[in-house]
Amino acid sequence: MRALVTGATGFIGSHIVDTLLARKYDVRVLLRRTSSLEWLKDLPVEFVYGDIFSTDALRQAVTGWTTSIIRPVSRKPNRRNLPPGER
């Protein structure tokens, strides 16, 4: 089995990678070149560099893969997009 993981350089994502590897998955991760590889550097994973907002990077990341785990990125809401009573 194969899995693509986004957010793999973070705390939760790195644990997802560990679990998948323990279950004998081939793992590919999509990450930015500026991301820390602290939790991934010694693991048998394939790196695809890019951004989840880039169609080309996503296309490259999923090419040839049938199983994917996409972990969305958490972001703080932009206060300007909130209704006036919630700003």
C-alpha cells in the first residue's frame, strides 16, 4: 500500500508517517523546501517538494499513487473574514 501525507513535518503528521511505515506502507510526503526535516530525515520516505496550493505540486505528488492521506493544514482564521460581531 502507498500513502501520500501532507503536513508530515509537523507533530501530528510525523506520527501519521510513523504509523504508516509501521504498517508497511510506502510513504510519500509533500513538503515545502523551508520545512524542517527533523522528524523525517532518517525515515524511508519519498519527498516531493511543493505547496498544497500548487496544482503542479499536487499533481506530481499523486502521480502513480492510488492511496492517499491528505491532512489539511490548520490555520488561524483571518479576522477580516469574520462577521463584525466576531472580530
